[in-house]
Amino acid sequence: MKKKKVLITGINGQDGAYLSKHLIEKNYEIVGLLRRSSSYKLQRLDYLNIRNKIKFFHSELNEYKNIERIILETKPEIIYNLAAQSFVQYSFENPTYSFDINFSSVLNMLEVIIRNGLDTKFFQASTSEMFGNSKLTSQNENTPFNPTSPYAISKLSSHQLIKNFRESYGKFFCSGILFNHESFLRGREFVTKKIVHGLVNIYYNNGPIVKLGNLNSSRDWGHAEDFINAMYLIMHKSRLPDDYVVATGRAFSIRDFIKKVCECMNIKIRFIGKGYQEKCIDIKNNKILISIDRKYFRENELLKLKGNPNKIKKKLNWKLKYNFSKLVEDMVKKEIDNIKSENSIFF
Ligand code: NAP
Ligand code: F7E
């Protein structure tokens, strides 16, 4: 039987790699979009041992004609749009580019589908950042949006476009409103990977002090593998197209995350000092592990996000395999294994 074909943009990112593995295991043919660069680093796909099972096409997301050619040539059953300028802080430095990739490129792909009369379904990776500093203790599909960064505004524009085109053209276009999800494959600029890698690097490699920004902001952190399963359910199990919050329902601060990492590594720590002078030290020898650097504070900080995943749990029977402790344990274990390995990789 002919395999069903899926096109994944951002295939080389954290989610793209895990989603590819998930769909390969379910016998899908995977077409992956890669942007051209002088050297291809496909370490995440190699780590999961799936590079040879993917057919690659090369394009920047905003090379509109090229994207149109690829969609018309491959005619996928589903496009999972996971490519993005996904780093919130960078969106303040380069809002134009962030809008181009996170909004205009989405509009282009949707137009290709609609104008050419394709049946292609479309998954958009929307974000909890769209809620901004919400007054509610937890956010669900009905919570008003109040974005606090160019990244969040660009993603909200795409989110609204998906809804509008779904309702206007009767298309199977869906958004997952994804809260933070992490793993060993997380990019190094994001705080969880930075903390885990930084602390493991200090203890196993004599690495430098980790410098961080606001330790008090808190996030609803899940494991990327669970979130990939949610994306799959939204696109393959849902009868009607819809938008879903994907979250664990629990929130922890950056400080909690640091404590949990240290607990997993059997390091006893203490936080000393206040504000920009705060430090995290190893109680055994007073060694400074973490200090604060103003440059990692945001122009407009989003202090707390906590999702309410009741809809996806009830309607699509989504179940979580990882809680906060298991997520951190998994990240620490894989980071230690990686640093000890002869072929260690760093994203
Ligand atoms: P990621 O690791 O940063 O991956 C993003 C991917 O997009 C990378 O493979 C990157 O390519 C690709 N990309 C960036 N600019 C591109 C361009 N101009 N043309 C083509 N490809 C481009 O992100 P992720 O964590 O997997 O997240 C996946 C999606 O979910 C993103 O849309 C993100 O905004 C959204 N999201 C993520 C989270 C989260 O907590 N992870 C939460 C909410 C929403 P390179 O590999 O070449 O850099
Ligand atoms: O920051 C604080 C920072 O950059 C989390 C993306 O996947 O999730 C991600 O965006 C928190 C913020 O993720 C550092 O101020 C402190 O409060 O890891 P992050 P993010 O901004 O939440 C959402 C849902 C997405 O959609 C995005 O694509 O941690 N923080 N110190 C720091 N953050 C960073 N990066 N580096 C620090 O040193």
C-alpha cells in the first residue's frame, strides 16, 4: 500500500526531529524542509537515527515560489508547520524577520493550498506566548490574548489566520497552542537546555559559570515527546479541525528548575544575594555555579504561564507520559550520557 505523505517544515528543530520519528514509526513517508546553509548539521535527526528515512527539500520558508513548487510537487496529505524564528528574545532585535518567517510565510503556504484547490491539511505551531501576562491563573482556548513580544504577535497573527481560513474556506487547518516543551534536543539558547548543559558541563568538563536572567518567571514545562503525540492526535484523530491548548497544567519557576536539576545530579545548593547580585553556590565547596547577567532579562518579561489542557484530554484522550520531575531527569541523564560519549553533540 502507498504510504501517506507528510511535509514537515523545521524538520531539523527539536519538534521536527521528534515528530518525524513518531510518524516514521507510524509508516508515513516524510518530506522535510531544510533551509540551505554551507554545512548541514542534522545532529538531531542523526541522534534519533532517522536521517536516511527522510526526503529533504531545500528552501527558506520565505522563498515563496520555491515553497509553492515544493508543495505542488509533493502534494502532502498534511503540512506540519514547525519552522519558525522561535526565540522570543531575538524577536525584539529582529521583528521584521520574525514576522516574515512566523506570519507571511504561513500566509503564503495557506494561499498555495487554497488557490490550487488542494486537500492538504495544515498544522500550525501556535504558542502560549500569545496569552502574554494573563490575569487568569491558567489559560485555555477561551482566554483572551495579550502578547508581549514581536514573536508572540507574529504567532498570534498566524493563529488568527488559521481560524479565519478554516471558517472561510472549510479547510482542515488547526493550531496547537503549545506551552513550553523541552527535551535533550532543545536548542542551547533556551533556558532549560542552558541550565542542564551548563551544570553538567561544570561538573563533568570543568566548564564556566552559567549566567542567567530572571529566575522568578515561571512556565508550564512539558516533554517534547508528549507534545508531538498531541500534534498527531490533533491532525489524525480529530474528526473536525479545531484549535487545542497543549500543556501539563502545572507551572514551575526557573529557580525550581535549577533546584530539580541539582537534585538529579546530587548537588546540594544554596541561593545567596539578591537581584543582580544573586548567585547559586554548591554548599560543599562554596563554588559559584550560577550568576545573574542583566543581558538575559527581556524588554517585556512574561512572568507566568500555566495552561489548562482539559479540552485535548477530554476530546482526544491525550495522556502525558512525563511530569516535571521525569522531564528534568530525562534531560539530565541524556546530557550526562552525551558529555561522556566520544561522539558528543551540542545543539
Ligand atoms: P526550533 O528547535 O527552534 O526549530 C525551529 C526550526 O525552524 C529549525 O529547524 C530551523 O532551522 C527552522 N527555521 C527557522 N527559520 C527558518 C527559515 N527561515 N526557513 C526555514 N526553516 C527555518 O523550535 P521547536 O522548539 O522545535 O519548535 C517548533 C515550533 O513550535 C516553532 O514554530 C515554535 O515557534 C513553536 N513552539 C515551540 C514551543 C517550545 O516550547 N518548543 C512552544 C510553543 C510553540 P535550522 O535548524 O536551520 O535552525
Ligand atoms: O525562556 C527566562 C526567560 O527562552 C523561558 C520558545 O520555545 O517557549 C519558548 O519561549 C524563561 C523566560 O523560553 C534566561 O526570561 C532566565 O521567562 O527558555 P526561554 P520562552 O521565552 O518561554 C514558548 C512557549 C515559545 O513559543 C518559544 O518558541 O526563562 N530566562 N534566564 C532565560 N531565558 C533564556 N533563554 N536564557 C536565560 O539565560
